[in-house]
Amino acid sequence: MAEEQMLDLGADRTLLLVDDDESFVKRLAKAMEKRGFLPETAESVAAGKAMAMARPPAYAVVDLRLEDGNGLDVVEVLRDRRPDCRIVVLTGYGAIATAVAAVKIGATDYLSKPADANEVTHALLSRGETLPQPPDNPMSADRVRWEHIQRVYEMCDRNVSETARRLNMHRRTLQRILAKRSPK
């Protein structure tokens, strides 16, 4: 199986992994190396951008939230330096609005943590010929509502009053919703 995947990687097997979870990024690097990739790791936005500028890889896996900033900044540098780079954005904070933003600036795919090496490999190598399987546990109606509110809130540059106006909702009600954790 690993040999088949190696053939699919192409001549350039370089892979940049950017994640501030040291143990996760080391495990993923080992697993991806077994699959034929040549991984390099970075644990910050600054390090990821520097590696992307110096040696733009053919593949990249970038965590969305890093201690020193937003992983989408690394995605933008990768896209500028190497337009054909296949980029997967990984995050523990899965939100539809963020997934859309990641894809708009050039990510190939978007995975929520915990994602294993098989899922990451599939996302990196998939060319979009097949439709994804429906989720095993689809979002609840409360979660869909919360996602929509978050998207509008982000579109309004996190302005509560403007978001409340657009959603036709009382400002204090919106503040209470925003203060709570996302529903499952």
C-alpha cells in the first residue's frame, strides 16, 4: 500500500508540517515519512513562513491556530511561492466559516483534529474526483445555527451591533450566544 501511495506523490515528495503541538507534529512527520513523503516541521507561523519562503514544498499540512498567529498566513505564503502546492489546513476548532476562508486563499482541503495520517494522506493526494462520504455524525440544528451566527459575526468584523442588526436579533441575545461554547 505504501508503495502505491509513493507512486502517486510525484517527483517532488517534500512536505511541510506546521503545528505547535510538538508531539503531534513529530508523530505525523514519522507517519508521513513511512508513506513516502520527505517531511520538514515547523512549530510556529514565523518558522512555517520562513521554510515556505526558503524551500517551498510540494505538499503542506498547516494547523489553523498557532501560538504566534494564524496558520492561514503560512498558507498565503505557500500559495504565493508555489501555486501548485497541495495544502491541507488542520484544526481542532472546526468551523464552516474558517474552512471556507482556508479554501478561498488556496488550501486544497480542510480537516478537523484529531485527523490521522491516513486521512491527511488522502486529503493531500485527492484530486476531487469523488464526492466525500456523508458524515457519520452530522451537525445538529443548534450547531448549524451557531455556525451561521459565527459566519455573520466574522463578516461584520466581530461587531456585535452590526451582526445583531443583520440577524434581526437583540444585541444582548447575540452576546449571550457568542459567550457560550459551540453546541455539539
